[in-house]
Amino acid sequence: MVKETEIKLRVTPKTLAALREHPLLAERLSGEWHSGLLHNQYYDTATRDLVAARVALRLRRDGDQYIQTLKSRGQSVAGLSERNEWDWPLSQDHLDLSLLDDSCWPQALADLDLSQLQPLFTTDFQRTRAIIKWEREGEPVEVEVALDEGRVIAGEHEEPICELELEVRQGPAVAVLELAARLAADLPLMPCDISKAERGYRLFDPASYALKPAFVQWSAESTVDEVIAGAGWQLLGHTQRLAEQYRHTGQWKLFRDLTTHLGVLRAYFGVFDLALPRSAGQSFVQPLDQLIGAFRPLALAGWADDEESQAARDKAPALFDEVIQDRAWGELFISLALWLHQSGWRQARPPRGDKIGALAVPRWLLAAVAKEIQSLVVPHHNEPDSAVSEWMDQQPRLGRLYFLLSGFRQLLDVPEADRLFGELNKLQALLEQYPLVDAEQRPALLAALRNQGQRLRRLDAWRVLNN
């Protein structure tokens, strides 16, 4: 068994061709580029027991060689994945079931009748690969670069493959993130959190692709630094998986959810005080603001069931394609993954930031939520209609409160924290509607905003946090 560590990046055919000539790869090239067709047959039972147990079984033909491979499904965030892999060279073009023993076969499948395994889908592609080598801080690094172009075929359904894979052969995992970040500065790369096997299963069942990474369990003993790391990875993974699924299906709800999660990721950089100094996240804030500024008008305009909203929904796929084919997308999310991997928020932060980073979550959370609530301007019946501009300005603060309460309110020591979260969300939804409604509808919406402000001020949680 070996542990496979790689980063997978979706590209266009034009970018695939440019990668082979990229100066950085040419400088580090060890040997020559080699090309060949890889034919891959994946197996599972009719009821897909293997994928349920988080393993994939493949038989590959590479020229005259046959290789049987079993892979466990690891976590993949921003295209970087780690998984266990078992490879067995074979002399024939059919599975050797005797190799699937207790040394590799998951316990969950111990009672499975292996004779039920059957061909499920294929991934056939042209792979052009090379080995590159360099030194990183005195340590040798070896990476296989693979440029893949082909198709996933499952019955009558198929999907193209066009991607760059960077797999660590020697050296630390962070080396491929650093390499990908340098390549993304020159070429458009889209982190791809879906394996070729997952694509095959998704062709059978679109719902089989999990949109959310593994949920992080927080406790009263968790520290702020643990939250910065765990929440950062989770937000990054969820955002990228929403982007992948929207690219694949074009479903409007996924575009709205992606826009929402970009906003939550933006709010993440504004809630940790000096534990995550503003300077530490500055390089991510501006590109996130640009993405949100591009997506949010369409996400808001497409909410109704009328011709104007349908026009907004129709524009979203083209806008999304334009954005992911720009270098800025890959630069943002690959550099963010690198930053998280290196705990970039800890670098050069002041001593007070270290103290906040070591705090237990409940203590930090109460202060962080109270700070936002005490500064939040909510609608009031005594204010004129012109005050709506000030209410609208509260949306970034409401975004930060959404981040704090959506993930951690179970650790917030105030009464009815769930209700506070719900009522704040209603206020945010009303504010988002205001620029979209006709002039004759605005008086009713202003009345609804004032009533929502009154409901918030009556909450016990509101009173406690304002003391």
C-alpha cells in the first residue's frame, strides 16, 4: 500500500497544451515527456456497495500492462487529496479477486460476495506525463505531472476529462500546492474536488457527489486557532464542491448557494480579531469581493418567478464559465489552500493575537457576537424612510453574524440562540429584496423591515448581548 497525495486541477485543452511548455516545468523536468492511452474499467455491485464503503476498484490497461487498483476515498479540498492505494500488476485483463483480502479490503465489505462485482463505467484518456524534481528548503522533491484528456463513460452518459494532476512522489505535500500556485499565476486552473471514479458514479446518480466536506465537530474545549483552521478548510471545500457541481449541472439553486458561501467565506476573514489579523487575509478579501460583486446581482435578481428573474438565471452559466476560465479563480483558491496548509494567519501576528488564538471557543464567541450585535443598526418605527440606506449598510455585519451563528451558536451562552439566528436571517433576506422591488412595493417592505427590527429587539438573546 502507498499513500497517494495529489492535486487535481480542471483545465481547458488550450491550457493543457500550454502546460507542457511552461518554463517552470521545463526547468525542473527530469527526463522526457511520455504519452499513452490509459483504459480504465471500474467495478462495483449492482447496488454500489463499494462506493458506499468509500472504496473504488479499477482495472487499468497501460499499453501491454494490466494493473488492478483499490483506492480508499480520502478528503479532497481545493483539489488536494490524500488516499490509500493498493496496486497489483496482472498478466491478464480480468480481476484477481484473491488479492482483495483483509490487508486492504474494508471490514464493511467483509461479507460481500465478490462474484457480484461487475463492470460499471470506464475512464479512457490520453495521459502525457513527466517527472519533475527540485529542492525545497534543502529537501529533494519529486512530482509526477500528468496531463489527461479523454472521457468518462457510464452507459449512455459521458463526460469529458481535461485536467492536470500533480502527484507527490517524494517530499512534503505542501510542495504540490506551491507548484500549483506558481502555475496558477500564469494559467487558468480550477481546483477539482472530484476524482474520475466519482465522476463515473455521478453519471449514474447526480446526488452521489457530496457537496459538503466532512462536518467539523466543535466543542467547548476547541480553540480559536482550531476554528480558523477547521472552518477555513470546510468553507473552502464546500465552496469548491458547489462550483464543481454547478459547472456540471447548471442548476440555479447551486449558483445561489455558491454565491452565499462565497459571502460566508468573505465574512470568515472579519470575525477573529487579531487572531486572524486583517493584513493576513487581505490578499483573499479583494478577489472574494470581486467574485461576490459579479455573482450576487444575478443571484438576487433571479429569485422571482417572472421574465426578468428568468433572464438573470439564464445569464448565470455564461458568467460562471467566464469567471472560472480567468486566472484569478485558481490563484485565489489554490493560494488559500496553501495559506491554510501553512497556518498563514499565525505568521507575523501580534502577541495579543496569539492569546486570542488560544482562547476556548465559547469565550471568544460571546465577545465576537456581542461586538457585532451592539454595532448592528436595525430598523426602528421612529426612523424615516431615508434611514433605509443605513439599514442596507448593515449587510456585511449580518454576514459576519451569519458565519458566527451558523457554525457555533450551540456554544453561545445566551437564551434562544437558534431564534436569534433565524430572525437575523429574516432581516438579511428583507434587506436583500429592497433594491429589487418596484417603487409601489417599497412601503410594504419598509413596514416589514421595521417590524423585523422590533422582533429582534424583543429577543432575550438581544438584550443579553447588548448589556
